[in-house]
Amino acid sequence: MKVDGKPTRTIWVESDGRSVGIIDQTLLPHCYATVRLRTLEEAAQAIKSMQVRGAPLIGASAAYGVWLALLHDASDENLERAYTTLAATRPTAINLKWALDEMLAAVRNRPRAERADAALKRANDIAEEDVAINFAIGGHGLKLIEAIAATKKNGERVNVLTHCNAGWLATVDWGTATAPIYLAHDKGIPIHVFADETRPRNQGASLTAWELGHHGVPHTVIPDNTGGHLMQHGLVDLVIVGTDRTTAQGDVCNKIGTYLKALAARDNGVPFYVALPSPTIDFTVSDGVAEIPIEQRGPEEVATMTGKTKDGRVVSVQVVPDGSPVANYAFDVTPARLVTGLITERGVIAANRAALAKAFPERVNALKSAAKA
Ligand code: MRU
């Protein structure tokens, strides 16, 4: 997508051929700054501190992190260290493990002298594949939006509600939940997005609003608790959210609060779609509520809020009483029964075991072969 007219991705190889550039997402929306990652440790820290975040971008960042590690030392020991260091950064988005496994498979059986080049090639491919997957998701999701637009009278806008940031900032480009929105907007379909602010880190208010605004997509930031009210009053045509891990039976783990939106959508007959790139499917897990590890982050994210003062300073302030304990669960699970459909790169499918296995048979077969070996 474009930042101030310049085509921009969220991660790239710098011109020195030895480092990786990223957008520091912790500074948005008040400051747009890029950062250069030179080592495994810097890549791991960027994921942990959420300078890069969003399941697909976490995966791509980890892939480049393995490359940076191998550039300095291509030994088996360092490859293992890279894998374990990066795997420990964030527990919920399965794209991280998927990307690390892909990197391991691409370099493990090669001579040391070839490993860094092979790692760079696979990391670049992972990034390109992400862009292609998201564009395909966009095309399939666009049809859903077009169908709703066709029912509108007098050119009324299609209202989409989204949660957190499953936009281009969460991926290498296009976003997952936002890809259909950008394509619809570019096609001239009147579309408007309600962006949940998404406490505690406010990815909706800070990131989704920023990127929609830069692309010219009409949007309104709403407090997290507003969605149900809007749905009761017929102001939301469909919900599209992202996912950090989708199970074999179609349960969807996404940013905390997604489940409540799904409940409100079901109660009000609003379609609830999940944009799902296939690396986000975890066929080893069935019951998302019982089996997916939910990241718990530091209390300061709940106890404080960061924003810009009238005189332009960015400051953090405490919003809870001194000493009040807080809880910070970063994700929740929406059971498959509440999901209207999964928008994948291979089409819109039902959120159930049979549909997922039919759409991605090679993934299921690979798992069966690995179990036999
Ligand atoms: O904690 P974050 O900001 O990494 O969480 C991001 C989300 O929950 C996104 O919705 C999800 O990763 C899907 S991104 C296409």
C-alpha cells in the first residue's frame, strides 16, 4: 500500500543486502519511522516489543530473523538458537512456527556456505507469498461486499466492522481483513469501516485508522463496546476480522474482544467473516478454547494509555488507581459455530473440519505423513 504516495511494504531487505527494514509500529499513528534490524536478537526483540506485529508479519519477520542469524554464523547450533529464540517471542500466532519450520526445511540439509543465501530466498518467498495470498483473499472477500452493495438503495455505503488491525500493517501488504475493503474502495464501491479501538494496545485506533486514512477509506473509530449497539440498529452490514490461529475444526483465535463481536453479530443476524491466510491454520489443534496458548502481556498495557497532547508531545498516562491489579489476555477464541465463513486464498469456505481439509488437502496430508515418519 502507499504511505504518502510511496508504495510501501511492512518489511524489506535493505540496500546493503545485510539488514532488514521495518516500520516501527509502536510509534504509529503519531510518528512514522523505520528501523533497521541487523541481528537475530534485534529481529526477536522487534517481534516481542511489537514493533512488528500481526500474525502474517510476525511470520515474515521471524523468517528474516533466521536469515540474519545465518549471515553471522551458519552452524547447526546457531540455526537451532535462531529457531528457539524466535519461537519464544510470541506464543499465539501460529504463523511464527509455520515460518520457522519453513526456514528450517529450506536450510537444514544444505552446506553451511549455502545456508544464508537459501534462507534469504525462502524469507523473500514467504513475504511474496503473503502478498499474493492476501490479494487473493481480497478478491474473494470483494464478492461478499459486492453482493451487499447490490442490495443497497441510492448508493448507500456498505458498513464493515473490524477489530484490532488485520490490515496491511499486520501483513507484508494488503492485509487480510482489509484486502477486500481496499479492493472494494478502489473499485468505487461506497464502503465505510467501523474500526474497534482495541484496548489495551489500541491497534484499531492507532493502526487500522492510520492505514485506512492513508488510503482514503472512510472510517470511524469506535470504543470497543460500541459494536453491539451498532449491530442492534442495523448499522453494520458485515464483520470481517483477522486470525492468529484457526484450528482444524474452524475455531478462530484473534485479538481479545473478537469473541464478543461474534456473539453480538450472531444475536443480530450480522454475517461474521474471518479472513484466513492458510499459514494461519493449525491442523494439529482442534478445540481452540482448550488448546491454543493465549498470550498474557504486561500490566502496563492495561494500566496506561499513550497519546498525543495538544502541544504535540506523545505521553503515557496511568488510567487505573495506584496498586489496582490488572489482567491482560491478548487473544480470545471464537468457536466455529459463530463464524459465517472463512475468507481464504482459495475461496470462502465454511468454518468446519471438512471444509478446511477439502480446501487445503496438502496440509492435512503433510501432517499425516509426518505422523507416520
Ligand atoms: O497482538 P497483535 O497486534 O499482533 O494482534 C494482531 C491480531 O490480532 C490480528 O487480528 C491478527 O494477527 C490477524 S492479522 C492479519
